[in-house]
Amino acid sequence: MEKKEFLKLLPKLIREDDEIKGAIITALSGVVATKEDITRVIEHSNRRFEEINNRFEDNNKRFEEINKRFEAAAKERSDIQDSVMVLRGTVGEVLQEVDTLKKDIKNGNKEILDYLRE
């Protein structure tokens, strides 16, 4: 039998003759993956992807926590800046009052000395 005739007849033999089908499957078992092999590979891949997804979710939770900390630190820094601005204003007012008091004291001392000289 020629190769062309055999290849034409082979699909029919596989469908109709279990012995030939078994022999072909046995011959190919070390070379071609079975449905079960493919199913196991898919299940293994699904488990690995699930593990990877879980790790990503864990990392996302960590990043969310870190982000919350950064937001809290930024708010605290902003609050400190606001407090420093208020403090600067207050210190400026106090310095003006001290300067005014110095002038008043100096003027008062001058008036006292002028009075005593008279």
C-alpha cells in the first residue's frame, strides 16, 4: 500500500477500528499530549494565575496602606505649615508691640529726665 492510499484510509480506520485507534494512541502517547495532560496543564496554570492574582491583591493593599500614610503625612506637613504661618504672624505682631513699648519706654524715660532737669 502506498503512503497516499494509507493516509486516505487512516482517518476511516481510526474511527471504525478500536484496535488501530489504540495502537495509534499508544504510539503517540510519548509524543503527543492527551486531553488529560492538557487539562492538568490548564488547571496548574489556573492555580498559578490565582496565586499571582492573590499576591497582586496583597501588594495593592500594602500600597493603599502606604498611600494612606503618605496622605496623612502630607496633611500633617500642611497643618504644620499653616501653624508656622500663624506663628510667624503672631511673632511679627509681638515684635511690633515690643518695638512700640521700647519707643514708649524711651519716650517716657526722656520725659522723666526732662522733668527732673527742670
